[in-house]
Amino acid sequence: MREKRGQVTIFVITALVLVVVSISVYALYPQIKSTLGLDVKNPNQFVQDCVEEHLKEAKEKLVLQGGSIDPEHYYLYNDDKIEYLCYNQEYYAMCVVQQPLLKSHIEAELAREIASSTQECFSELESVFKGKGYEVSLRRGNVEIELLPKRIVAKLDHSLILIKDSREEYKSFNVVINDNLYELVSIANSIISMETKYGDSETTTYMNYYHDLKVEKLKQTDGTTIYILTNRNTQNKFQFASRSLAWPPGYGM
């Protein structure tokens, strides 16, 4: 019995050690790859992997806050600062659109948010290739984001020349992530249009037409409405606030 217990104890300890080692390797994998040079198949893939991570982080923050990284006029809901995309502080009045060019606004917000991290990615790229004996000529440029159907594209106006055994030239870089933010923003614009005309929206219409779409309309006590748009397949979401045709407390339509 003591021998069996000892074997069980050894087995448990070994399993715990393997779990700890696995977690450590997973957490340190990006640094390990960079140190060993395993991630540098080509500059395009390096930039895609590096910038994609930062773009996804910025997008996840932005979609929970109505399309702005640091919203100024917002409704606090579940600790999220949800920006008003349509608003009127008066009672019995239709709301006024706050971001008339919502798609362009979101593109500019994302570009601004990842600008510094993009520079860091190219600095790391330059350092890695110099460490491999390349002569590196890097010209830094601007970052432009474009929302397109089913994807987000980051256009990086950076050029790179690598010289070692031969000369390689990259005139620009594109980073693409699969995401349906374009579609969600289009639906948000449609809802906002209804809010300006009628002071409300009929959300079932959207869900009947787009079967993979879930629209939540959450009325708040001050007349604010929180809209949460979610793609049922990908769980991508976009949420925003509106205050239109609000009634004083104690009154109803």
C-alpha cells in the first residue's frame, strides 16, 4: 500500500510539473520565438502576426464603447463607457446624431490606437533581421484602417529593404483580420436613423432579416437605450447608447 501511495504521489507531482512547464512555455512563447528567430519566415508574416494582436485588442476595446477608444459623452453600463451615438437631453424630443460618419470615425480611432504599437513591431522586425546579418533599410510611414465586408484591413505605409545574399524590397504592408465589424456598424447606423425619425427602433426586423444577428435593446430609467449587436456565429459585438424621445419619470407612452 505504501508503495502504491508513493507511486500515486510521484504521478501527481509529475503531472503538476508538466502543467506548470506547459503554461510557462505558452506564456513565454512569443519571446522564445523572437530569441530563436523561429517566427521570421518573412517580413510580411512577422508584421501580420505582430500588428494583428494589437489591432484585435484595440478593436475589442472600441466595440464595447460605441466606437471610441476614450468616449467623452457616454452612459456607464456594466462598467463599460458606452458612447451616445444619438442624443437629446430634452424630454419629448428626437435625438441628434453624434457621429454622422461613424465608419470613418472608427477607422481613425483604430489607426490612432495602434500607431505606436505598429512602430514597435517594425523596430522589433528591424532588430531581428539585423541580428541575422541583414543590412536593413526601413522607412516608416502612416497607418490607415479600412472597415470592409467581413474583414478589417490595416494599411501600413512602411517600406523595407533587406540585403544579404540578395536584395529584397517591400514597398508596403497590409494586415488583415477576419471580422464583421463593418456589418455591425452598418446596422447601428440604420438603428440610429430610426431613432432620429421615430424615437425608437424595431429590432426584430433586423433579426428576421439577419438570422445570425442578435439585437438587444435595453431601456434605462433616464430615457437612455443601450443597444447590443452580436453576431451569433462569431460572438463579435458592437454596443452603443441613444437617448431619443425620452419621457419624464412617471410618464409613459
